[in-house]
Amino acid sequence: MNEGSNVGASPTGLDWDDWGTTLERFAAATGLCVCAYDEDGKRQVGPLASAKVARLLAASGIWDEGREGRQIEHELAARVRASGCIEQTSVCDELRVQAVPVCVHGSVRASIVYGWTPRTFGTPQGCDRIARRLGVDGVRLWAEMRLQSPVPDERMRVYTELLQTMIESTTRHAVAPGPLQAPGRARGGVL
């Protein structure tokens, strides 16, 4: 699931096991491919791929060391960490990839990169351009892309809002006081 060997809680206070579960649900519900990067740019979750195009890309190893997909995601995650805002890019004007920040106490602690989905209905020429850039089988890519519905801008906005809600809920849960630190006890009072 992740590049590193330390699974679970990180120095940033993010429990990557919890994030894996949350992001698996998001990927399954939307059909988008999803990865999570910590504040050092290290992939902690993903790629989580449920749609056929995303599974083909994952099976082709585009996120492996030295591959173009990995570089695209690293650059996008770095832009999010620097700006603290949603960032987006496209691959050959055909595949949409976006990223959102994960903020804890006002600081960007991680970024979620998601998408790798068609912007419009694919063409054989567009698939060929993507295949050359990413180093994947263009014939297989076209076979999958022609069957996958594109994700229009409005639907991508809805997916982004859903992801942001999931991020807020997960971070709120992660930083909430434990049962022994309920508000009354934290102040030294009696409940």
C-alpha cells in the first residue's frame, strides 16, 4: 500500500491505516485512482484503482520509481503542499489529475492525488499520445478508454467536495480528544 515501511501513525499525526480505508472507499465510490502523499512527498497510500483505465495504468507500473506517472503525481503533490490549495493537471489533455491538501491545525500535512480519468470521450490518437508519454500499451488503453465515461467538470467538482468532506471528517476524528480527555476532564472538571 505504501512506499515506506512504517505503516500506521506518522510523525505528522496522520494514521495512514485510517487514511487507506477512507481513500479506498472514495476510490470505489468514484472510480478514480487515488494516492496519498505525506508532507515529505512520500507516497503513503495507493495507488488505489477501481476503474478499468486506472487499473490498467497501475498494472503498467506508471507510478514506479523513474516513471512518468510518479513524476506527475510528485509535482502535483508538491504544488499542493506549497500553495495549500487544490491543484490540477492533465496528461496529454486527455486524463484529468487533481490534488487537494490535508491540513491539520492550519498546516498542510499531506496531499491526496486523485483522478487519472478521461476528461472527454477518448480517441485512438489521444490514447496513443498518452501511451507514448506514460509508457503503456496504447491498444489496451484505447480498448478501456473507449468504454469508460468521461468525468465532466461538474462531476469532478462534486467528487472534490466529497473528498474534502472525507478529509475534514478524518482529520477531525484524528485530532479529537480521546475518551479520557473529554472536555470536562481536560479542564480538570467533573463530567
